[in-house]
Amino acid sequence: MRAFISILLKLQQILYTQGFGTRRECTALIERGAVSIAGEIARRPDAEFVTDGLQFAVNGEPWSFVERAYIMLNKSAGYECSQAPKHWPSVYELLPMPLRTRPTKSSVNGVQAVGRLDQDTTGLLLLSDDGQFIHRMASPKNHVNKVYEVTTKHPVDAAAVQALLTGVLLNDDPEPVAAAACERVSDTHLRLTLSEGKYHQVKRMLAAVGNRVEALHRSQFGGLKLDPALALGQWRWLTADDLAAISNSLQVL
Ligand code: URA
């Protein structure tokens, strides 16, 4: 993760880096009085501001300058984690326009999800435009634990919990896949911790023990828990404490 850098930037460039449109569109926004800083309309595209901690508003909507975007989203069901979704709306539609149109940085094409959740899975999804961060969080080598709250169709018995912990065979995988932890919260509620992110992994593991996932919610990513104040479909910036909680959970083997 990068340190937050304090630099002076022209207002036009500030809006551009934050995703408010092309350089020309950003200039136009400023010149027509749509941008204010500390309650004052800022009309000069070339006026310079210290970016660290800068708050401004565009068409009355407040925005905080961030050098890199690190975001927690409480994903709703019915959204695909893809920029080019096939059957459901894109999860990026849950983000405001500037986050969808942030320019490409160091080869990262704007804000991207860290891994994917199925369209019917809810809960914690991280997004960023920091390529190193995305890679570190998503790389299978780093074994970042993810915690899932699983509602099952049938009651789960002790033998199934043991099988999930010991390892189950998924149809197209030669090696068994084991949960890092598995807690039976109630008859039909499992708290399952996985350190990999194979395709439909939770659903396939539950199918392997003769059960079926009725609902799936990710409650934790590494050391970071989903903020309970975030309603489904809402997002917020990650704080420095959140970023530290995620980084501390990296177990590089
Ligand atoms: N496992 C699944 O089956 N689906 C998800 O969305 C995440 C993990």
C-alpha cells in the first residue's frame, strides 16, 4: 500500500484524477461554477491546492481527494462482479460516477474489485485502483482468509463440519480443498473460513458434503470485518486502521 502523498495540484488535474471526466470536462465544470472548496466556488482551473485531506464539492456533492482509492462495499445480491456483465447489472453501478470513471493508473484500469463474489452473494467486497494492493490481496500465494456466513438448505451435522475441515474433493480439482475454519452457528448456519478463492468454492464444498447453499454472505476479508453500519449496496473509503488490519492478515508463505 502506498503512503498518502501530500502534493500541490491544479484544480483541473484534481478533478481529473478523481474521475470527474476528461480534462476538458473538468475545466468546464470549474468554469461554470460547479466546484466549491470550503463553501467557496472555485472558478480557476489552474488554481493549486494541497491534495492531502482536500475536501471539495461538485454540483453540491461532497468529495474527498484520495491519491489511491481503497473501498469497502456491502455488495447486494443481483449484481455481477464484472465491468461487462452478462445477466445482471454490474457491481460497479453501486459506486458513484467518479469511482466508475477514475482514470487508469499504473496499468490498473480504474477501480477494480479484489476477486469476485457470485451475483447472489452479499457482503464484503474490496475495490481499489492500486494494482499492487489488488494483487497482494487476491494472490493465492498470500492465503488471505475470507469468512463466509453460509445458510444451508439442510441441517449440517458434525460429520459434515469435519469433512469440510479435513478436505473435500471438488469435481474438477485433483487435490482435496479444506476450510481453514468451520463453525456451526446453528443447524443451517455455518461460518466458513477459506484461504483460497476457487470458482463457486463455498457452493461446491457444500455440495460435496451433500448440502446446498441457500444464502451466502462474506463477513470478513483478512483481518477486516464488514462495517455493520454499511447497508446493502453502500460503500465507504477504507480507513488507515482498516488498511492496517488487512495488511497484518497477510501470511506470505
Ligand atoms: N464461494 C462461492 O461459492 N461463491 C462466492 O461468491 C464466494 C465464495
